[in-house]
Amino acid sequence: MRREETKATGTALLAPLSLRHTLIAVMTLNLIYFGIQIGIALAIGSVSLFADSTDYLEDAAINLLILAGLKWPPRQRAILGKIMAGIILLPSCAALWMAWHKFHDPVEPQPLLLMLGGAGAFAVNLTCAFLLSRFRHQGGSLTKAAFLSARNDALANIAIIFGGGLTALTHSAWPDLVIGLIILALNAGAAHEVFEAASGQEDAGQ
């Protein structure tokens, strides 16, 4: 009986430790690729890559706040989850700002670098989503925020690669501009889901 209790206690201690290591790994990946992608975005004048690059700062911030909130009570975690919803909206604001300027200066980005930037981002986000998937039902709205953000970013990266192909075919800035607006919509949807999850957790007091 004691052996079973000891084993159960050990498993319970390993779970948050494993989550903590996963969050640190995901946060590090996001910060590294943020520097890479924003460099590409500024070099080729891409709306979609610029909007997507801000997602990496967003993801790093989300994972940092989750690390800080692992030992918080449920109600405080719910409040933090609502803050996460606001953070997820930041890339959408960046996409709108870049799109507005692109309307006045519709220069096409370099298609090959656009697709390579999207492909690299897809690989990073797919890795992060895979690492976080086993924890998405733990920690309430906080871990759900991290998983949803990585998942939606991976979907946005596919759109960026497709947009790069269309740019090469049409020699137009419009595909990149439209993809930036798609990223805006994805992040707005994720923010809504996280806010709803945080509200439910707060009401239930779980």
C-alpha cells in the first residue's frame, strides 16, 4: 500500500515538473524564431510574416505567465487566463497596422523568402503544439491558451506558404495582405475561446 502511495506521489510531482520543462522549451523556441522571422519580414516587407512574428512574442509571454501561475489558486488562474486572451489579440492589432500601410504601398514581398519563412514557422509551431498537446487539459485556461496559440499559428503558417506561392504566380502584394488578415481572424478566435474557458473556470471555482 505504501509503495502504491509513494508511486502515486512521485507521478504527481513529475507531472508539473514535466509541464514546467515543456513550457521553458516552448518559450525558448518562440523567442529564437521571433528574431529569425521578424528579420525576414522586415527585409522583404511582408505583412503576414510580420503579423506572424509577433505571435512568437505572444507565445513566449503566455508560457512565461503560465510558469508563474502554476501554483496559483483556480480563481487567480482564471483571471490570468483572461489576460492571456488580451495578449492573443496583440498580433491582430499588428496585422491591422501593417495592412493599413500596405494598402498605401502595395509592393510584393519576395515569394521564396516568404515561403521559407512560413515553412520554418510551421515547423516550430508544430513542434510546440505537439509538446503542449499532452498538457492542454491541465491548468485550465492557461495551458489551453498556450496550446490554442501554437495550433492556430501552425494553421496560419500553412496559409503563409500558400500565399507565397500565389505571390510568385501573380506578382501581387494582395495574397500577403489577405493572409495577414486571416492571421488576425485566427488570433481573434483563439482569444475568444480562451476568454470563455477562463470565465467558465472562474464561475465554477475550479
